[in-house]
Amino acid sequence: MQKLSAANKTAIRHYVKTGDYNANDRNWPGQNIVEALTNADKAMREGLIAAVLKRAPKTVQLPTPPIENLVALTRAKVQPMVNGLFPQVERAIVMKALETSVIFLTPENIESVLRTSPWLHTIWDLANMYLLQRGADPLSPDAPSIVGLSQETSCYLSLDYLKEPGNDPFADYLVHEAAHVFHNCRRCTIGLPETRTRHALLNIHYAKRETFAYACEAYSRILTMGNSLKCRRDALALHSQGSLPNKDVVNQKEYLDILAQAVGARNGWKHILHACAPND
């Protein structure tokens, strides 16, 4: 790649600091527009990686135990959701896709993740998620404080997920991010047939995607707290008095109404899906 201009270097610094960039800026080295934009993307990524490696602690964190079988962990977490949302003939295919979708950010893979994950805005969020889990300052005070992020068929998680449970017994970021895969991933991508009206694994209303993911997350935790209807209702009552999704992200009343119907249903997963489906 040709030498970067002062304007290019300024754009890289701005991206690293804020996550913002001009996707249509053609003023990068290259023989044509495609090459110029490719070089811009590469330069932004390398600038971000350099900033992350400089900011992250050099010593590897030891308190977090290694994962011996990530596939088994993922299967245990998402199998009830898959069984409840998909017909039996599709479950094995969906599970196979999800079993390899979870990626924990580690010192060993962070460079590879930042180089290969498709979108610049996503890798900026991943970079900050990684820095926060390492106890380092984020690249910006405005960076989102997140433990998980999904993109297409990949669920990226912070190693903080593997630590002792936090204060919220109804949180499960792995389930939450896996639920997002259902609307991010096309059926043909994993070998399922598509129809004229159904391209994604599940049809989720765009405005209710977070409601769907949060409801799946909480419902999965409620199911672990008891098999009886009374146990599920007691768990939901406890949840309603505790930490709820941010009201700027979901309608809390609608969210609790969906869960109230789900805990009383024979298949609560299907009720959540129906409540978050597009309007006919």
C-alpha cells in the first residue's frame, strides 16, 4: 500500500477514538475505488489493533478458568430455546450452527477477530469489550459497556461471562446473543430452505429484536428456577422487581406482559416468537 497522507492518518485516529468513519471517503491509496476502500478498511483495522494492544495489560489474566468444551456449554445453554422455537426436522441443523458460533475474546484471538470480523463499527465495539474485560480503559468514554455482541452467525462474548454469576440471576448473555442470530442469519446460510416470505431463521419484527432477545434470555433463566407454574410465576415476580432491560431499548410493560404469558404457556418460546413477529 502506498504511503498514507496526513488526512488518512487523521481519519484513522478519529476512528480509533470514536468508532466513526466515512465509508465513502475515496481519498485513500489505490488504483481504483475498490482498492482505495479496501486499503482504508485495512488501515483502520491495523490502527485499531495497535491501539488495543498498546492499551491492554501485557500480563495474561489467570482467574478465569479455561473452557474445556465450549460446544457443550453452548449446547446446554441454547438447546431448550432451539427446541421450543424450531420444528424437530430443523433443530439439529440450527444447533450445529449455534454450537460453533460462540467466540470468547482472548489475548490469543483478539487480533484475528478484529481483522476478520466484517464491519468496522462492530470491531470497534469488540475492541472496547475486550479492553474492559482486561481491566483497561476503553477507547472512548462513550464506548458501550457490553459483555456480548452478535453479528450474522457469530456470538462474541467477554470472558467475564465465565466468571461467578453477577447480581442479576436473570441475565445470560450467551442466550441473548444466540437469540439475535435467529434474525441475523439467513436460512440458506446454514442449509435450510427459504420461502418468498421467510429468509431469516426466524421472522422477528425489526423494532422488537431486542425485546425478543431479552425475553428469551430471561425466560431461559426462569425455566431453570423450577418446573412448576408457581415457581415460574414466582421467578417472574422477582424479576419484575429487579433489574429490567433499559426502557430506552424495550417497552418494559410489553416485555413483562410477554413473559407473563410465556410462563403460563405450554411452550413459552413460541409465545415470545409470536409476540415479536412482524405484523401481518
